[in-house]
Amino acid sequence: MLSFLNTTVLIAAVAALIPLIIHLFSRRKVRIIEFSSLKHLKAMQRRQVRRLKIRQLLLLILRMLIILLVVMAFARPTAERGSVGSHASVSAVILFDNSASMNRYVSDGILFDIARRRTLDLLQNFGEADEVDIVPLAGGDEREVFPSFTSAAIATDRLGQLENRHSRAEMNGALDHAASLLRQAHNLNREVYFVTDRQRHSLPDSGFLSGTGAVAFSLELPLEDPDNCGIVAVDFGGQLIIPGHDFTITARVKNYGENDRNDVLASLSLDGNRSAQADFSVAAGEETEVKFTRSVAYTGFHSGYIEISDDKYPGDNRYYFSFRIPERMNLLIIDGDGTGQLLSLALSPSQNINQYWSVKETTPDNLAGINFWDYDVVFLAGAPVLGATYIQRLKAFVGQGKSLFISYGSLTDTAYFNSAWSSLTGVTYDKPAPRDISRAGYYALSSFDAGHPIFSVFNFEAGAFPEIKFYALPAMHVSDTARVLMRFTGDRPALVESSFGNGRVLTFTGPIDARYSDLTGHAFFVPLVSRMAEFLAADLSSYDVRLFCGDNISRSIAVKSSIASSLYLISPDSSQYALVPEDRQGSLALRISTTDLPGIYSVKYLGREIDRFALNVNPDECDLYSVDMDQFAAAVGVNEINQLDLKADMAGALSEFRFGRELWHIFIWVAVILFALEMLLSRGSTAEEA
């Protein structure tokens, strides 16, 4: 089948009619004069005229063919699977997997190095007229640097610059970029090559290559058995970590292989010291937990890692963590019903004692000069009515990772509460508590969530609270997004926990003033309030959030004064990067994109550390199982993927798959030959006409 790479030129084929038009307009009418003595010459004249007409017809056909062949040559004719001519020019995209899973050991070395060598062999098979592009599966920034086709030589240089990343394969973005390139390709022959381990977690969401007309190839790699055992998470269980008190770190380890792993060694390093180790076993395809119990002696930032025995994939054998214990917690109490003073006394009973808390009391009328960002927790005692501006500021305060405590009071406006705070608290009041109180009966605290950090330190017998009386309660309900931590008798929610953005909210749903309850006079009141404040003020986000290599990280920071100089990010390899903070509704936020290395990152301002966080390899990269070729082809949007075998000669294998031979030079040679023949016939025709 014959096709053309430059079909627009074919319009010029109408020029082949020019010789015919010239011939028709240049025909001469012969004037006939009879000579009786030339009777015997007429027969000879008819024979000569017939021969001249045949030669002129041949010249006309030759001239039309010459023009037509030249036009077709410029249109670049191509024959599929032809045996003549040179192979047609190719537009090729090579999708190269440089994700974390490629950094594993196989029999012949590291898989990433083998993939690079095979890709170099592939690039040797492209000519000067071909256009090629290397698209990395991990690292979208490199796709932005190299957005278009280039030569095979430049693609080879780009391949040499690619590094094995610690992030996951971004198959969706890479395929979308490849499809865009292929649709804009200048050549009819379009090819796409996959150099990847075809992880099942990296399959794209849709068939991006559908409709590109590209022929797909896959370079076979020695994937071998995917036996691997890795740490998929480290969990602190939402504990309140306090200096001098033991806390537990739990590592979840998964065996991705088909064989049980016995006598695996796990070790804990904390603040630069290896402090504990443990043996464990994990069955094939199962997870297990390894627990370590330690303590720290001081406040501030702490970090470390848990590590297990080496295997063929080292990327998931170490999991980093960090946490911060605030040196001093700042609390703001906005008093709406007189109970704010009781909360303040529970947290700070004496000014002469060196307190862990710094507590400030104020009223709703005196908020003008207060910056919420100077505090770790804000208490709204009695849910006082605030202006719309302060409500929005408090929502931003919580959304950026701070905490809020709201208590119901005898003066609480339930309609106002529902409109202002239900979206944060998950609590909606249906009916306020009655103002006329009869002490004939009462409610009591009946149950609590013993596993929650607030209550984990209390040892009540049989899980029961001491008897605390509440003589009236409002009617209310809790949304599905909130969590009830404590209940009154009658199964009424007493303490509700919710999240809003990156922050936490606690709501005590019953009135605590002396008219309605004896809670404030009970010995349980002070430890309960202190424990709630510790939970809300603790920087749990610093060690509960899972951050992975390659993510765009956003961190909220707290600096008491205005920023007068640059902030610096210190990466695990000690590289420094200047950061520019952004104002985000009253708080400062850092956007961090240089996150390819696993380990501990530190943010410093004026030489002082103001933030620390840990990055790890995404657990999806730990699962080394590969999908079969048919499933992979369907996922990327092609009917078939041609396999280039590991041991086969690359050039020979490609020659069997490739099709398309450009015939333009043959058309040019035929046109030259016809032009020479036309010149010979033209000379003979001129002589006869004379």
C-alpha cells in the first residue's frame, strides 16, 4: 500500500496538465494546396504526419509524467513493508522508568543501570532524519525542561543526565506528555517505547495513547522474582509525648514476596543513637507490627528512623520520622459566660509556679489587639458571640493546623452556634438546655474512649467515671464526620472531636458552670482540662502526617517576629535551598518542591531551627509485582505491545517490526530517466518538423 508523508504537496499534481494545455493551444491548421504533379507524394506525407503525431503524443505523455513524478517525490511516497528504498523517518517517544522501584538488585546488577544500557542500544537505531524524545516516568520537572522532539544524539545526552529518583512513577503525566508529542509528530511512522518494570500500582487511569497511531514496543528487563520486605508506615498512635515519659513507636512491615520471612532484625535510631532492636517474623503477603518503647529527656525537635534487614530492594528498608515537643504552650481563653476563669485556674493554679502553660484570658469585646497566631490553642468558654471577622480568622487558625476548644454554656445562643461553628465541630444543637433547673434528677458521665490520648492516662475501674452530676443538657446531634470521645447517661454525646483542615477541635456539649453541674468542684476537672489542652496543643501533625519523596510539601511555620531574611531548607545530603514564605490568611506557609531524597529535612531561620519533617519512599513503590503485557497494553491505550527480548539483537529485532520505506528518490530517478528520453524524442521531432 502506497501512502504519502506530505500530502499537501499533491495539490501541485494539477501542474501535469500544463503540457496538455500548451499542446491544445499550439496546434496549427494546415493550408491545403492541390498540385496535380504531387499525387505520388501524398501517401508518403500521410505516413510522415502519422509518425510525427505519435512522437508528439509520446512527448506529451512524458512531460506530464515528469511533472507528476516530481510532485509525488516531494510528497514523500511511502510503501508499507516494502523491500525497496530506505526506511521512513520515525517520530519516537521513549518512556523511561526512573522511579524508586528501579533501584533494586537483580542478577546482572541494578535494574536502573540495565535499563539505561538497553535504552542506549535502542538509540543507536535512529538516524539523522528521525526525531526522538526521552520522557522520564518520575520527575515532571524534567519533562518541562525537555518539552519537544530532538535528535537521537541529544536524547542520548539526556538519558545520561537522568537520575534514579526516590519518588513513584507518574505514569499519567508521562503518558499525557507522550501522547501530545506523538499527535504533533511530523513523520507518519510513530513509535513509543516502554522501559519500565510495569508495576501494578503505576498503571494509568485511562488509555492516553489511544488515537495516536503509534506502534508500541517494550524493552524486556530482568525483573526476576519480586521478593521484598519493607516498612510501609511508622505510627505514634496519637500519643502525647512528654519529656521523661515512655512512648511507643510502631512500625508496620509488609512481606510482598511469596516466601515467609523469619528472624528479621529491626532497629530503632532516635536522635542519632541506635537505642533498641527486635527480631520478628512475617508471613508471605502479610503485615506485622514491630513496637519500640522509648522516652526523650527534653523538649524541642526529635527525629530518627526504624530499619530492617537488607534485601534486594533497599529503598523501603528504612523509614524516617520526626516529632516536636513544644517548650511552652500558649493558650488563649475567650470567656463568654464566666467559666473561662475556671478553665484558667485549672491550667495555671498559681503564678508563682513555673508552668508548662502560658494562659491569657480575655473577653469578646477585647479581641482587637490579639493575634491568634501567637497561641497554640484557643478556648471559647461558653461559645461566646464573635464578629464575622473573628470567626473567619479562627477558622483560618484551625485550618492551618492550630486547635480550638468550645464549651457549651448557660448563655450560649444555639442558633448562632449552629451557623458559626457546626461546620468545625460537627455538633448541631436542636434545643438549648432549660433555664429552669430542677435538681430532682441529673445526668452523669457514663463512658469514654479509653484508647484516646486524652483518657489513656486515667485508670478508672471497669471504665467508669466518678459520679459527676449534670442537672440539664441541651438536645443535640453529631455529624458522621465527628468522633464522640465521652458520653453522658442516656447515650448523649459529652465530648466530641472533629478536624477542620489541618487542625483539631474539641467540643464539650454540656454546661460546666456551678448552676448546671458539679464538674468544676470535682478533682477530675483539673486533670481533664489539662489533658485536653495537652492533646490540642501537642504538635501531632509533625509525626502523624505521612510525607513521601516527590510530593510538593506545604508547611505552616510560626515565627514570632516579621521575616527579615531568608529561610533555608537543609536536605538530608546537607544541601541548602533558600525558601520564600507565603502569607496564608494570617499564617506563614512554605512550599517545598526539592523533596526527592528520603530522610530528615530541617528549616532554619537566622541559624535557628523552626521546623523539621521526614520524607520516605512511597509504599506503592515497595510492591514490585508487574502486570502482564496484555493488561499493560490495555491500560496505556494500545492494542499490542511488541516485546524486544533481552537477549535478542536490538537492530535485528527492530527491523522485523518496523515498516515503511520512502520511495521519493526512486520517483526522482524515474523522472530523470524520462526527462532524458524526452530530450531525445524532442530533438527527433524538431528535425522532422523542419
